[in-house]
Amino acid sequence: MARDEVIGFSDAQNARFAEVVHAVEAADAALTAAQARMMRALADARELAREVAASSPAQVRARDMAERAVSSEISAALRLSDRAVQRRMDAAAELTCDYPRTLAALESGRIHMGHVRTITDAGAILPAETRAIFETHALAHCEAQTPGRAKRAIEMLAQRLHPRSFTERHLEARERRGVSITPLGEGMSHLGIDAPSVLVNGAYDRATRMARALLDLRAHAAARVRDARASGREPDPADLTLASDTRTTDQLRADLMADLLLTGNPGADAALPGDDAGTLGAIRAQIQVVVPALSLIGADDDAADLAGRSPIDADTARRLAGGNTEWRRILTDPIDGRVLASDRRLAPPDLRQWVQARDQHCRFPGCTTPAIRCEIDHVVDWAKGGPTAVDNLQALCQRHHSMKQFTAWRVSLLDDGVISWTSPLGHTYTDHASPPVVLFADEPEPPEASPAPVRDADRSAPDNDDAPPWESSA
């Protein structure tokens, strides 16, 4: 497909397109309302069981038996297991009692079940007395973002509202680190490691970079084989071996991790001619960590942010800042989260870093691909006169970069890094650059009633949101 060729729709197809979108929106509104009703019904079921058990002198056992009786009745009617129904009753009761405004937002269609799970999962670490203020600000994130986009900010919010510091809790959690094996059948097993997030993500990133290096070597070898055959020469046997490798990135990543653990020599067992531990071994992980300035200087222990992944403790962030040249140091204002400084000047490579720091993720609405895994795209194409400048650059993953090129989606960059996308049907969607991870007051004003939901691409749920309507992980 030529670069300037754009997928188009006829007038009839556009009309049908609009009808399809409207039908999906209507069905979605009905679905979220039904999910909320299911939650209320399951919560009522547990409340009934508690009322039945309250009159028994052996309340603990009676409560368990009453809940089993109720859950068994429901599970039989729905053809589900009673244990699953009982868990859902508990989750529904927690949602109804601790997060009533979240349930109301689900009922009115302002959020999805994915948002509900994001709020309840993150809030699980908080004591009951802090959940109201947590819900106020978590819900504001969810009504403006997809579950995937909102998840990181909500997790950071929960960490900062916790009465104990993240560093203190992290030190306790580190003591539970370990390795486990889970048999998968057919001669396969899963090796899992529970360790600090920065180490696990760093290990995964290093394996990914090694796999991509091997893919590049393979592509070059295949080109040399083609050139040799085209000129009537016999290809180098080493190139033939390398070019014949058909492993995927995931398979290469797994093989390289096994090589590193078993031999300490990445690629040695892969029989890759012309390469040794010197080449792959020189590859280092690259991670992006956003650190509040006060945490960096030791004035407080607020959690830092492993961009696109999870919170990390302030002590680890400080040690990374002082001793790892591959770590990208990005200082943020502790109040509003704005980027204050980077560790390099705005020369071309650092311009890329600046855009990554601003965007943090792919800028298509709802996409959570970390910016360090994205391409830096000219909003106005370079070929059409667009400058290589901050006000004309955005981070886009490969999928959405291609979509921008070859479909009727159009994009423009507004002030303060706000991106405006226009869909083939003419609807406009805005995407904000790396909103502050946490912004809250000690006693927030009661929020105004939210307006009726409008078409908003940022409310689309992630791929794992196909759970049954009443399911919620607390």
C-alpha cells in the first residue's frame, strides 16, 4: 500500500458505519446498567445471608452456612459454581458499601467494569476510612480514561493515601521474593520470579532488546544470502544457519532468558554464528522512572513511577538516579507532576527523550504502550514540511502510527501537549499528555453530578474486560 493511500468509505458505508457505532453505544449503556443491577442484587443476597445468621449464637459458622446456602441457590439457577458466586457476592458487597459512587457511575454508563476492577483492586490496600477520598479522585481518572490508562495513576493515588509509606511496605514485600515453577503440561513449565518491579521489568526489557538484536542479525543474514544467490555465489553457511532461524520474538526472549540463567552466555546455546556474549552481553536494560523531586533529594518517601508499569519505592529510585547511566532521570514537580528537567540538553536524541517524558505512552486514545517502546511521529509529516520540534512530535506505537498513515483518522497537536484526533465519521477525541499521577486535596469539594455520557474513545475497555457482567476483583 502506498504511503499516501488512505482507506476510504462510500456514503452508504459511512451511514452504516454511524449506525453500527450508535448500536454499540446503546448496547454498551444497557450492558453497564445491567452489570450494576447484578452487583446490587448480589450485594443484597449477601446482606440477606448476614441477616439470617445474625440471630444464631454461633454467628461465624452460621454466617458461612447462610452464605453457602444463598450462593448455592444462585449458582444452581445460573449454572455456575457456588464458590464463584460467593466470591462475587463478597465483591459486590464491598463495591456497594465502600464505593457507592463508582457503582452509580457504572449504572449510568460513565465507566465500565474494567474501571470498577481498577478502582477496587487498587483500593484493596487502603483502610476503610480512606476509601471515600480515594474513590473521589480515582473515579475522576476513570471517567476520563480507559482502564489501562487510569490504572497507573490510580495505583499511585492509593500508594500515597496509604497511612504507611510505600518504602516501608516495599521493604516488607521484598522479604517475600522468590521463584516458583508451575507445570503446564506437554513437557512445558512456567518459571516465575517474584522480585522488585524495577528488576523484573529491567530483566524483561533486556531480554526483549537481545531478541530484537538477533532479529536484526537474522534480517541482515537473509539479505546477504539473497545477494549471494543473485550473483551466483554460494552463501556463507553461517548466514544460511542464521537466516533459517524462524523463532518469534517471544520464543527468542524465552531462549535467551534460559541461556542467561543456565550458562551466563546469552546466545551461546542458540548456535548463532558470528555472535557471542560480547555482543548480546553488552545490551543493557532501559527503563524510564519518573521521580518527584522531593523524593529524589530524600525529603520524603513518596513512591516513584516505573513509567507505564507500576510504582517503585523512593529508595530504589534514588539509587538508580545515582548509579545507573542507562536510567533516564526525569525530575517532576511534587505538586502538579510537570516535568522540571532531564539529564541531557535538547539536542535531537534528547528531543526524543523530552517527548517520551511528556507523553509516557502512545498518544492514540486509550493506548497504553509505553513511550519508550513507541515511534516518535511528526504530527504534520516531515515530507509535508512538518518540523522536528516539540510542538510537532508525539509518541505513537507502530499499530497507531500505521493507522494514522493509511486510514482516514486525522490528528493535530494543540497547546500543552494535547492531541486531538478526528475519526473517519468526524468525531473528535482528545488525549492529554501524561496527566499528573496524583492530584488531591485533604478535604475535596463534593463533585458535581457528571453530565450524560458522550462518545469518548478513552472509555474503551482493555482486552481482558470480557469477564461476566457481575465479576469484580476486590
